[in-house]
Amino acid sequence: MADSDGADPRVGEGPELGSIHEDGDAASDFFRALGRQVRVLRERKGWSRREFGSRIGYGEDQITSLELGRRVPQEQFLNSADELLDADGLLKATTEDVARAKARAKVRHPAWFRDYARLEAQAVELAYFSTLTFPGIMQTEAYARTLFAGHRPILDDATIEERITARLARQEIWQRWPPPMVNCVIEESVLRRPLGGVAVLRGQLERLLELGNLRWCEIQVMPIACEEHPGVAGPFTLMHFKDRAPIAYVEVHDVNRLITDQSNVHVLATKYGSIRAKALTPEASLSLIVEILGAL
């Protein structure tokens, strides 16, 4: 579901989640410098990243990414942070510079994956069925790092950092207004598998709860105890648009494909409806996530 550890481009049509373009190096430096300013202002207030995040509506992992320059700060964040941190307009004054730097610091994907990333960003409705990992647009930095670090063949450190940056860049979708409607069905086994350790899983589940409480995001869990499962063939993504036909995406063992044939898209859409019907309700799903968190 566009969430693999980075498929080998020599196999099928796998997406190689790429690097920041060389022309964006200055922009990357700017984001790191801005992140350091935020950190200094936060520390001057005596707040931890978690405390600051709770005050501004961000998770600790998100604040870490912003302060390290891996996540591009949104205008709303800069305005709110300026007031909370008593920055006297210092952060607000950077909004136009951030917009220009963001335009320069495009994540460079191969042509094939660039199509998927562009479509995901344009969709008005997204539906994810995830069987092995959390969807990429929902992953914390620590969880994504675990996946990339465990990639085989082994990735070098620079490539891991590039792919983390690329994945986090896709998550700007949560800051968009109006946001896309998002529905996600995740296998219960994913919620219980401690990839990266208990601390990483706890942070990921907390992030899932944050997203599941958004008005435009519904998260459902497919229980292990389900005796009839219409989704055993594997994960997929459905993307709906305002002015074009829906498109599906499938990914299995580094073989990836965008599906535009509407008869095939319809089959997956029908299957997704059956999967949702078998899954727990959004309310029951969030309760289960809380229960799993409490047991960690």
C-alpha cells in the first residue's frame, strides 16, 4: 500500500522512496535551522517535546521531526507555536519563507512512484486495507525507521534517512484543508506486533488514536477472531477524486501496481465494503487500541 520498506526498482514497478533533490539542499538546511529555533524557544519555556506537543496538538514524535528539520512546519503550527513560545513574531515571520523553501525541497521519486504520491495527495477520499504494517501516512518516524532499518537487502544510513524524510513528507496530507476523508482497516495482528520494541509500538498506537479521533478519519480493526475474512488476498489502497475515476493500488513482495481499469477497481471497492462490514466499528476499534495500549 505504498508503504513497503522501499521496493527494488528492478522488480516489477516498485517505488523507490527517494531523496531530497540536490536543488533543495538549501531548503533542507533552512528547515533544520528553523527546527533548532523552535527547540531553543521550547527549552526556554522549560517544556519537554511531549509537553509542547500536548499544548499545540501534536505528538511528541511530530515535534521531534519538526525540530530536526525532517517535517515541514505548516503555517498553522508556526502561528500557534509563535504565541505559545512567546516568540514575538519570529516564527510567524517565516511562513512565506517556508512556502518558498517547500517548493524547492521536493522529494524526488522515480517517475512511476511520483504518480502514486501525486494521486494520494490529490485524493478527496482514501481507503487503506493494511495487513502487515500501519499505513505509511499514519506511521510515526520511529516506526518507519524500524521498517527501513529492517529492509533486506540492507540499506545504508543515508538512504534510510532519505526514505524517512520522503515518508513523512507524504503525511502533510493531514494538514491540508479541506482534508481527505480517510478510512483504514488494519489487521489486529498489526496492532500487537512490537516492531521496533514496545516503546515504538506504544508511540504508533498513540498516533493511531490521535488520527482516529479526527472527524475525517475512521479507523477499523479486523479482529483476529473473525471466522470469515474477505481480505485474505492481501492489502490494497483505494483513491477517490473530485474530477476523475477512482484508482486502486496493490503491493505484494516488491511487486506494485496502480489499477485504473474500472472493472478491477470496482471489484476491490466491493471487497473493501465487505472487509469493513466484518471489521469492528470505529468506536469499538478505538476501544481495542486503548485496551492494547493499556496492556503494554
